[in-house]
Amino acid sequence: MGETFPDELSDAFGVKRGLRLDDLLAEVGADFKIYRKDLEMAERARTYTHTQLKQDIDEQIKIEKRRRHQRKIDSLAFSKDPS
């Protein structure tokens, strides 16, 4: 079983305890792998205020959505011109 979201953060975000990180991210609409910086962010979160943590997570989601969008564009460009 993968790493689980810390109970104190689960309580802060109002999600059920014991969620795997992958499941939590899927639940909030982020369909991406956990990178090392994301795990470090979760560790730092122990000292964050709720607002700081939400801003940090929202920023990571935006970054990953941009990456996913760019990969999609790159994939479409390659399929049109495979040379």
C-alpha cells in the first residue's frame, strides 16, 4: 500500500483519514504522480497554516496541469509530423 495522507492534514482538509496520497490527489482532481517535492511539501505542511497549505497545493496542481497540457500539445504535434 502507498503512503497515506497524514491524519492531522486529513482533519484540516475535511477528508477521511487513511487515504493514500494517490487517492487523495484523484479526489481533488489532480491526476498526476507524486514527485519528491510534493512529499517534501507534505512534510513542511505540519507547520503551515491551512491557507498556506491550500495555496501551495493549488500551485502544484496548476503546474502539473500546465505540464500535462504541454505533453498533450507535444504529442499532437508529433502525431501530425512524425519525421
